[in-house]
Amino acid sequence: MTSNTPRSAIVLFAHGSRDPLWHKPMEAVAERIRLQSADVEVACAYLELSQPDLPDTVARLAAGGVNHITIVPMFLGVGRHAREDLPALVLQLRTQYPAVQFHLQAAVGEDARLLDMLAAIALSPA
């Protein structure tokens, strides 16, 4: 693609699991994003135990002409992966892909809107 039009993508980044059913909620979020915004490409990437990993996902997006990538850590808790591993990985990607602008969001578990939704679910009758 040789267009000068900026192309954006969202990468939902999670830990990963060997269990294929574990991926279903991530894929469901990705599908909802696609339905709400057809202009933004969305992909899932995983730290370990699952494919694709973040470097492979970024390589595919960059090769397809994406020049702005928002990475959304799909972690409820902010442990070592969100605090240390992911920022180090994004720093490597920024060096490897200088033409791509990366935006690393805070983990979803730090967003008060999600916490409010989880509390509402817990309080609702089964």
C-alpha cells in the first residue's frame, strides 16, 4: 500500500494460554471493535503460550501499511508483565519500526469504567 493516509490499528494484548477456549473473550472484544469502527484494524497478540505474539503482530501490521498502533493491555491486575515486560517489548518495537507510532495504553484493570462494570455484574442477580 503506497497511500499517505494514516492507517491505525488496535492490538489487544494478553498473557496467553494453551487452552483455545481462553481466547474466546479476547476475540469477542476484537469483533466488537470491528463492528463499532470499521476504519480501525484490530488484532490480538499474546505474551506467551499463544500465537501470534506481539512482534509478529506488529510485523504483519507494519507490512500492511499500518503506521499507528495502539496497544491495549488486557490485564485486570498490573503485575510484572504490564509494568515491566510489555514496556520493554514496546521499546524494542519502537526501535525496530521507527516509522510506526506506538501508543501504549494503561492496563484495562486500571480503568474506573471497567471496575464499575465489574462491580455492577457482581451485584446483579444471577
